[in-house]
Amino acid sequence: MGSITPCLWFDGQAEQAADLYTSVVRNSQVVSVARAGGNPDDPALTVSFELDGQPFVALNGGPQFTFTEAVSFQIGCANQAEVDHYWAALTADGGEESRCGWLKDRFGLSWQIVPTVLPQLIGGDDADGAQRAVQAMLQMHKLDIAALEAAYRGE
């Protein structure tokens, strides 16, 4: 089987989105831009880019289709500094916070900013601790690792 490359549909902001995403996610780059004409100032038709090695294509397809929460990208974060970094960068300039670590960036694309410790806290051996962690998470927008761990321990 060949590789799978997600294609994201934008209404004129494909290049700006690729620039944002590659500036926020480590080991990322814009690979190529196909423009409507031969001029560097012509609008982009497609932008090929990589986020931490995963290829993507951003397409300026027009206003017919928009993003929904039915599809999101999940970023696993090793610590609170990473959670804070991704949360701030992706909610900046018109992004929207949601609950339980979800957000929409300014282009309407949904992201989940998730601490890598979360599955251990909400699915751990201590069922009561897991329930407390879930209840704490349900009250949060951006996830707070220390608060989730404290809830798990019953503090």
C-alpha cells in the first residue's frame, strides 16, 4: 500500500495554515507550494508540508467545505510546558478553546492537546482515581497535568 497523506481543505488560507503548523510543531517544514500562475506572488493552489515527518497537503479549494470536530489532530505532550506551548500557539489570533484538551485553531481545524500521562490517569488500575481524573478533566479546557494527577491521588 502507498502512503496516506491527509489533505486539508481551506478557503484561501492554505499557505498561512501550513506556515502556522510548521512553525508550531517541531521537525516540520513546508516542502513545496504550487501556485495558480508562474509568479511567486500568485495564490497557492496547494501547499505540501510535513509535521514531525508526517506529510500533509493544504488545498485552497474554496468555501464549499469547512472543518468540523468530527476530525481532529491529536498532539501528545510529555509535560505541561508542551501542553502550554501548543495550546497558546494554536488558540492565538482567533482560535477557540473547547473542553477536555480540545481546541480549534484560527482556520477552524480541531486539535487535541493531550498529555502522554493521561491514558494512565483515566485508565489506570485505581478505578476511583481514574474516575476522579476524568471528573477533573471534564472541568478543564487546557489540560493541567498537576491537577489531573492530584485528582487521581484524591487530593
